[in-house]
Amino acid sequence: MNYTQLVEVMRRLALEAGDKIMEIYNSDDFEVKVKSDASPVTEADEAADALISAGLRAAFPDVALVTEEQADSHDLEAMTFLIVDPLDGTKEFINRRGDFTVNIALVEDGIPTRGVVYAPARDRMFFTNATGKSLEEVGPFSPDTIGETKAIQVSDPDNGALMVVASKSHRDQATDDYINKYAVKDMKSAGSSLKFCLVATGEADIYPRVGRTMEWDTAAGHAVLNGAGGQVVRFDDHSPLAYGKAGFANPFFIAYAPGVDLKEA
């Protein structure tokens, strides 16, 4: 895999998909449908998926591709694959709350090693470079040229005063019960894969997810967090969260800066 080319292509496609998403987001109205699993999907999801899929297949025809919106791609035997959530945070998009992201990642041997997370309504762009280190790019963003970037790194957390980030749309009692095991200084709510990025930049120390997610929801954010020195582990036994699972469903997990003293579930 040519990682330099991969990063350039993933970043460009994320920006182009973000432009398409924002066109629809800023329109007077857009169509919302319900998928077979009862989750919503919009024309923005579908347009972004088509754009990203075409771009990745053209650039990397020999690499398997998994996307949320193409159910027929979900029978996978490859150890290396690209995985895409073209619009993570559809509920945030529908409610025009802004916390939605474009997510593209490369998984190798069960580990997300490269990824891009772009939040077009927030003007925030996070990605791993060719060596796997994570950066935040400061806009304005050009599809063809990477602009000013800064390296990002997880926090050195104070276990007596932790910063916690939790889901905006999927907060529940089980999540609160787990968070209450910690000494919390402050709490943030965020939508989509931005929660991983807030841990990656040190804006939060820990993100517990006690709820359903799929691999395409988490892979890009996981890659960004890995590249910033963070970790993502299963909620039940604290083993690394792995990818390429049958059906692509994730167990509950915890994303965190390694200095956090993890509590048992």
C-alpha cells in the first residue's frame, strides 16, 4: 500500500463528500428514509457514499471496500480493507446540529492504521499521515493541497479530574453509571466520530460507548486516536477493539488516553 497516495486520496474524497453533504444540509429540505434496521438515511448519505466509493475503487481497485450504505459489500474475507461511513451522525445532520462527519479508514490485520475524519459543518479535519501519525489540519481546506497542520497528541490525564466525552444522541443510564465510577472534572457531549478526535487532541481523556456501533462508525476515529497515542478497548475485558468481525458489529468499547486508570465494567 502506498500510504502517501492513500492519505491524499482519502483526504480529497472526504472534502469532496463534505461539500456535497453541505449542499444538501443547507438546502430548504431533504429526503429522509428509514433503513431495514430502523436507522435513518438521507440523500446526503447516499450521495457521499457514491462519491467516496467511486474514488476509492478507482485509486485502489485491488483493495476490498466496505461502506455503510452498500449492504452487498458486507461479506468480507480480506485482512486489509477500506471502510467508509460517508455520513456518521445522520441524526445530527437531520436535526441540523452540525456534529456529523465523513469517515474513511484503512484496516490492516484487524487494526485501523490510517484514517480521515472530516466534520464539514465544524470546519475540523483530522487525519493520519503516511507514517500513521495524526494531524489536525487548519482550514480553509483545498482538495488538492494539504494546508497548515498541527500534530495532535492525547492528554496526560489527571485521574482525579478527568475530562469525559459522551454521545449526544445515544446517552443512557448505563453510560452514566459507568462514567460515575470516575472522578470527573467536566463532561462534553459530541456527535459522531468527533468523540474519538476530542480524545486524540487532548480535549477529552476518555470516551466510553455503552451502545451499538458498527465498524464503519468507529474505524476512522479509531485510526486518528491510535495515531495520537490513544487506545480503544472492549468494554467487557479491556482487550483491543478489533476489526473485520462477522457482521461488522462492535461490542461496547472505551476510547481513552493511556494514562486513564480504567475501571471495570
